[in-house]
Amino acid sequence: MDFQAVVFYFLATVVVLASLRVITAKNPVHAALFLVLAFFSAGGIWMLLHAEFLAIALVMVYVGAVMVLFLFVVMMLDINLERIRQGFWSYLPIGALIGILMLAEMVVVLGSRYFGLEHVPQPAEFPAGYSNTKELGRLLYTDYVYPFELASIVLLVAMIAAVALTLRKRKSVKALDPAKQIAVKRDDRVRIVSMDAEKK
Amino acid sequence: MLESYFPVLVFILFAAAFGFIPIVAGWFIGPSKPDAEKLSPFECGFEPFEDARIKFDVRYYLLAILFILFDLEIAFLFPWATILKEIAANESIRLFGFFEMIVFLGILLLGYIYVWKRGALDWE
């Protein structure tokens, strides 16, 4: 077993163990942090496949951004841990049913009929100076240019939806708008009233 | 290619050891005499009166999701940047290869203008 295989088996073990802890950890924050570990190790495995851009994008996007969002959501939900554990046994039958259904579907689709080893040719040796990022760029910006442009539309929709769903103007805020403060004229603040002098 | 990432692996291993060894050493070497007062949560001298888990303001969530979206936008720029010289050298796809990214950025610029104008980036 060469060094790469050792690294692969180490990372694969970490991925499997961390994923197991994601679904067994009782504290949702711990589960989210184990998911970070799983993503990180999966990034290492992608690096072993010479997919350096994808590996770093996985760490940057998923670990750096998506998991921060997950942690925010987990904390925002204000989960009561005792209450979650109460319904475990009553939900077990339907949960198990859905789990078995999904497992069966995955076995049918991903079984050896379509995805077996004999359907996948042995990958060619990478030529000298091979760059996965460049190959990705060549394909993404020529053959797959429409999906690429569609991706920007999807991002735009997500942006507008997030703003529309969560943006609330609050009325009780005492913050001042500097632009309005600067634009104030003398007449807005002071009113000079002419009146007769009063006698003592 | 993988050889150039070997220092990164060594670095990760050292960083992990640097974090783990003091904790494990403290676990084994340090004296452990717990009592009720030592184990109770300490909050600046008085009894803690609420759970440490509090609801986060939804605005943090909005900022985080906007960060993800622009993060993805930047991630798309990297493969394009690596082949930009090839695109420039090829006469037939030179303009196409340049303007496809401008269109991509332009669509997201619309979103950025919308977010800015709606005041989603203001904190108040």
C-alpha cells in the first residue's frame, strides 16, 4: 500500500465516522461541527483525485459559508433538546419506513447494473502538466455555457428570495440616517415668529 | 501535482497535533478534583439566569446567505481565470469567452443593486 492509499483510507475513515456522528450526536451544534469535519475530509479525498479546485471550493463554500449558515439556523431555531428526544419512539416506524425506501431506491439506481466497476473505464494516467482546474474551465465555459449562465439566474433568484423573506424594517430603531442629517435645511429646524414686544 | 500538496498535509497534521496534544496531556497529567462549585457555570459572580443558547437575529442569517451567494460567484471566477490566456489566444472564442463572464457578473450585479437598494446591507 503506497502513501496515497494510506492517506485515502485515513480520510475515508474520518468521513464515515464523522458522518455517523452527524446523525447520532445529540447536540445539533456538535452535529453541524462534525459535518464540517466530514466536508473537510471529503475535500482531502477530492484533492487525492487531482481535483484541486473542487477540493478548495468545497472547503471554501461549504465549510466557510454553508456551515456558518447551518450553525446560525441551528442556533436561531432555539431547539429544546429534551422536547426533540421525546417523540423518538413514536416517530421511529415512519422514519424507518422512509429510510428503508430511500435505501432501496439507492440500491436499485446505484447498483452494479449502471454504476458497477465494469461500467467505469480505468482512468487514463494524467499527462504531465495536467490541471483539473483548466479542464474544468475549458468545459464549463464552452460546452456548458448555458447551465453556467443559468447558475447566475439561480443565484439571483436566491438573493432576491432571501431578501424578500427575511428583510424587515423595524420601527423602533433609533438609528439616524446620516444622509438625511446632512440634507437638513435651516427652515426644517427653526421657525422665526414675529410678534409684538410685550410690556413688563 | 500531489507532491506539491504534501507540505499542506504535513501542516495539517502538525496543526492537529498542536491542538490535540495539550488537551490530551492536560487530561492525563493534570489533577482532577471536581466539586459542585467548580463544575457550575460561571457568569461573572452571579447565578446564570438564562440558557446560553439564545435566538439569533434573522439579519445574521440574511448576511450569511448573501455571503454564500457572492462566495459562489467568486468560485466561478477561478476556472475562468486559469483559462483566460487560452481564450485570449483563440481568435474564434475570444469575445465569447470574455463576455459570457461579463453576462454572468452582470446578472449578479443586478442582484447586488437590488440588495443594496432594498437596504439589506444596512445594519441600522
